Amino acid sequence: MDKRKYYTYILVLGSLTALGPFSIDMYLPGFEDIAKSLETSVSNVGLSLASYFVGISLGQLLYGPLLDRHGRKKPLYAGLAVYIVSTVICMRAQNINVLIVLRFIQAVGSCAAQVTAMAMVRDLFGPKESAKVLSLLLLVLGASPMIAPTAGGYIVVTWGWRAIFLVLLILGVVILLLSILFLPNSYPADEGFSLRPGPIVRNFISVLAVPQFLIYVFVMALAFSGLLAYVAGSPVIFMGIFHVGKQTYGWIFAFLAVAFIGLSQFNGLLLKRYTSQQVIRVTLTGQVVVGLVFWGFAMAGWLSLGVTIAFLFLFLGFLGFTNPNAAAIAMAPFSKNAGTASSLLGCLQLGIGALASAAVSAAADGTVRPVAGVIAVSSVLALGVLFLGRKRAVVMEEGELGQLGH
């Protein structure tokens, strides 16, 4: 593959993976304005974020089998069409219940992009190159937390919260056009792949029966859930507790994204000397240490705005290494049913993340303690899963890498 085609694929696939996060991050600064406009509370507006997490989690299971049955592009186009139509209606929502339902539908549409991108990384680049490519995708994905909340803050102040959905509509149309023009159908339609419930369930079970996948997808999902807890709690932390303005909140969010995205770009250099398993063991241990100290500071009441930002920066920095390596190891054994594996990965990752964000909302007490607690607990659980399951996963990598799913 020549360099021009290589980076074109990465740019378009990165745009696909960024669609969902962009749809989450851009409207965060508008929570208070949405609440006033729809005559409801900020906590009820938060339910539209929770419904998005649920939709993007459950929708993964829908697209996995479709990608393996019909190839990669037709399900992608259908999902993007659902996203575009639901975004138009979101822009015109007149009450919070309608917005909550529409955000669920919008999420179901957007997750086609994420599942397709993950499957196509495996199709186009193979298991050995996937970790490096996923790190590069994070660089493109980084446009979301660095640009979306900042832009969202200015959009809300200047044109109102409905304009955010207009921008998301334009983004969805552009990504659809890029996918049509520049992405190959990297996996042909499989007429023998059944879409009946029984075979689909058996196929999901066969993926979950692979120890390497099961172990590393739970490591990834638990570690990543701390990020979604932070996203869900960030409007309350920064605008509610520390009383920063909408634009300032966007800039803080963008700064913290530098840790997650920027540091992850050193992953390729580390992989020249170390394996993905070695990197994960070190970075996940770092997450645990940062999470526990952060929680301790929160419980003691020692957190200022600057100290809170510092802890979140360190946590997200470690996660930027953990996430792509865990995803690459989880996906490595699959070739034929990479779409199904990708959908399960996304469902578990975002499903556990949705639980983490719900826990933050349920435990809200006007302090940083709920977010810090979820980060600490989820990181500890991820490290526990890694060490309890590492022997079986290592056997899979050494003996059967790339041989499953045929």
C-alpha cells in the first residue's frame, strides 16, 4: 500500500471513529441552555447523553453481523443515513423526552461508523500493524475533544444550542461523501453468513469464547469507562463546581484531550522495542496509581481546579497508551468475522462506559468525588482482569494469532 493511500484511509477511518465522540462532546457546553429552552433540568438533559451511550452501545451488535453479511459499505451508508435524518429532527426537538429518544436513534446511526472503521482497520492493515494504525486514528479522533467542546461553547453563545445539531448534520453528510469516494469495500459480502438469530448468537458466542478477545476487551472497556465517567461529569465539575464559563470549559476539555491523543502518538515508538502486552501492564498500573491518589485527594477535599486538571491529564495520558494496544490485541485473532468482533468490542466498551457515566450521575454530590471514585475503581478492576487472565491471553497470542475466525 502506497503512503498516499495509507494516510487517506487513516484520515477517513479516523473521521468515522470521530463522528460519535463529536456528537457527544460538541453539545456538552449547551446543557444549561438546552435545559432552559426545553423547560427542564440539567440532570434531565444529562439523560440525553446517557441515552446516546446506550444507543451507541446496543447499536454495535446490530451492525457487526450486517458488516459480515453485506460487506462493509452498505451497512455503513445505512447507518449514516439514520444519523443524518435523526440529527435533522434533533435540531427541531421541542421537549426533552423527544430529544432523549432522538439521541438514542442518532447514536444507533453513528455507531455504524465506529464499528465499520474498527473492522476495516483489521481488514486493510492486518493484526501486526493494527496497534500503530489505531494510534494514528486516535490522532484524527483527537479533533473531537480538542475542537468539539470549544466550538460548541462558542456556537451556543453565538447562535444557540440548535446550531450544534446543524453542524453535526453537515459533518455527517461530509463523512458519508468521504466514505463513498475514498474507502474500498475491504471485505466482500458473504452470502453464506446467516442473519437468523440462532447463527448470529452462536457467532457472538464463538467470539466471546476466544480468551484473548474476552480478556483484553474487558481490560479496554473497564479502563476506558473512566474516560466516559469524566466526560459525563465534566460539565458539573468545571462549570458547576469550579464555575468556569462555557468557552473556558471547552478550552479545558481541549487541553485534556492533548494528553489522551498526543501521548498516544508515542505508542508506535514504544512498539518498536516492547510488545503491546508490556506497554499495557505499565500504563494500566500508572492509571491505577493516578486514580487512587486522585480519589484520595477528592475525599480529603484537597482538589482545586488546577490539581483536578493535573490528575485528569495524567489519567488520560496513560489511557492513551492502554486503549489502542488493548483493542489491537483483542481484535488480532479475527479475520473472517472481524465485523462481529468489532461490534462486541464496541458494545462492551461503551456499555460498561454507560454504566460508569450513570454511576457518576447517581452519586452526584456537588464534588469531584464521584468521577474520581469511578476512575479509580474501573482502573483497579481493569488491572485485576489483566493479571488474572494474562496467562491464557499470552498462549493465544503466541500460538494462534490470526488463525481464528476462519
